[in-house]
Amino acid sequence: MRVPAHSVCTAIRDDIVAGVHERGGRLTEEVLARRYGVSRVPVREALRTLEAEGFVVTRRHAGACVAEPTAQEAADLLEMRLLLEPLGAARAAQRRTEAHLKVLRGLVRLGQERARSGGSGELRSLGGWFHETLAQASGSPSLASMLTQLRHKIAWMYAVDAPQSPLDSWAEHGAIVDAVARGDGERARAVTALHAERATGAHRLRLSGGAERVRTSQHAVNTTGRRY
């Protein structure tokens, strides 16, 4: 598996999220360099970046290892998303470009078509693309970067059930775009907050063994009564 040197960080992160590298497992530069077909230099740089992002920890006598997040840390990520996504939507209402609106409207149309035809396999990726574009439309690279990292970590720590009513979910996406298009920041914030709140209930903490284990903390995670 050969990847460009500048893409090593993305490749390792994707494999961590997918469970290829198990939580707590060692990440040796030599093995990773061989796996991705690169030298140890980009691997070393990637591990530093992933440690800053919270995917990797450095342990005495063990070196770089995949982090082992607690249930409370996982719950905190969902709370952070509940705060930051509405903020991003409110800023997008003031800073979006016509190009952003064109992409967002196109994604809503496509999502609604796939929801009506039962094309559930594409809906998750379309939803991710929608929220990525909405974050970019905020005009704040730092906020967009934080939201991207949150999505990666949430995908790592949680399994997500398909929405009970995909059409309702995409109707909410459409309402967000309408508010952003009108420049109504408060409406965009409110609709996005409601959508994010409902989305949380579909997230199931990965608690089983192997790649789906998340080390528990003293605090329980309450995600009942919500859906994505």
C-alpha cells in the first residue's frame, strides 16, 4: 500500500478510525513506513500531528501508541459539536459565497433523491460532505478545521445508526441552507442546533472488544432520546 508522503497522516488517521490500528496498540515507525510504502520521516511527522489531534499518545518504554479515549471524553466531543456546528452555520449565513450555496443546494437535492429511492449507502457520505461544506462556508478556517477533527474523532468513537426517517433529516438540511441563503444567522443557528441535537441519539459508543472497544470512565454517557 503506497501512499504519497504528504498523505501518510490521513492514511494512518483513517486506519485508526476504521479500527485497523487498535486502541492502545503500538505504532512503530518501521512497520508503518513499510505498510504505507514511505520512509520513516513522513511517518514520524504524521505521528506528531496525530498526537496533537488526540489520536496518538507517546508512552514511556512503548513509544507511539493509539490513544484510548474514555467514555466521558467521547461524550465531550458530542457536546462540542452541539456548540460548534450551530456557530458555524450562523457564520455561514453571513459569509457564504454563491459557490457554497450551489454545492449545499445540490447536496440537499441529491440527498433527498437518495432518501426517496432508498439509497441509504450514499446518505452518510453525502451528509458528511454537506457538513464539511457548511463549515467551510463559515469563512473561518480554524473553526472548519476543529469541526473536521471532531467528525473524525466521533466516527472513531461511535457507531452511527441510519436515521429512522432520512427524508426528515434531509428536510432539516434543506432548512439550514434556506436560512444560510437568506443571511439569517439566528435561524441558521437554531435549525442547526436542533438538527445536531437530534443527530446525537443515533451515536452508539463502541464498547465491545477489539477495534470497537472504548475504555470507560467514571462518568456515564447519556445519549437517549435523540436520533441522526
